[in-house]
Amino acid sequence: MKPPGRLWLWSGLALLLLVVITAVLQAINNLLWQLSYLLPSWLVGPATLLLFGGAALLLARFAWPWLMAWRRGEWSTKRDGAAAVPDAPGNRQEAAQKNLEAIDALLERIRDEVQREALRQERLRVAADLERGDLVVVVFGTGSAGKTSLIRALLKDVVGEVGAAMGSTTASSSIMS
């Protein structure tokens, strides 16, 4: 037997649904009466059809993304705050591993063979860097912006040969530590 609170809840929802249906039917009746007052009788039917057809298309246009998310099963994860927010990685190794898992998931969805192979090669490169423990830093910017000076300051070492002309770092070196 159902608890009495649920019976009241379902009764209240049924009553609310009845009130909403009654209000919608009353609004339709009022709209038809207004249209019959403003338009000739032969034009009331097509005008009503156009109004309701347009309203249905507009409703479908805005409801479509939600219906598709619900159909794919994404609706429940969006409502659950815990399921939608992934745990933050504890260190760089975990972060890189999560990125590799995300790449694996993306590889399964890519249909273009060339793009899939390019992403697979990049995944292998990232995995190899992760195993070696390499850290690759890329610094870019406009000429004479101080890129080489920044690297020198960070590494506390003379890296690259710089000339007087703009954009003239002529040689670079890698530091293994």
C-alpha cells in the first residue's frame, strides 16, 4: 500500500494538470473567437493552423537539444552535480594519464582515418614523453619580445645566441636535467 503522502502528491499533480489543460483549451477557444472577429470565416482555419504549426516548430526547435541529450542518457549526468564534475588530478602524472584517456575516448569517435591516425601518433608521442618524464616548453611571440631572455632567466643559463637585429636568435640548445 502506498503512503498517504504520495496519494496526495499524485492527486495534486493530477489536479494541476487538469487546471493547465483547462487553461490551454480556454486560451485556444479565446484565440479562435478573436480570430473569427478579426478575420473572415474562411480564413480562421488556415490562420489557426499557421499559428499552431509555427508554435509547434518553435517548441520543437528549442526542445530538440534537450530531447537528444535525454535520449543519449546525458540528462541524468547533467543533473547530478557529482557525476558532471570530474575529480582533479593529484599530480602531473595523473593529469597526463587523464589526458591520454580522453584522447583514447576521442579516437573511438573519429571517423576520418587520416585524422584518427594523426591523433594516435600524437597520443603515442605524449605517452612516450610521459614515460621519460620529459617536460617540453614552447615559448613564442613577436620579434624582440624577450623570449630568449625569459628562457635564460628561468634556466639561469645562457641559452641561444642572440644578435642585435630583431628576431635574430640564431642557435638554441636543449638542457637535460
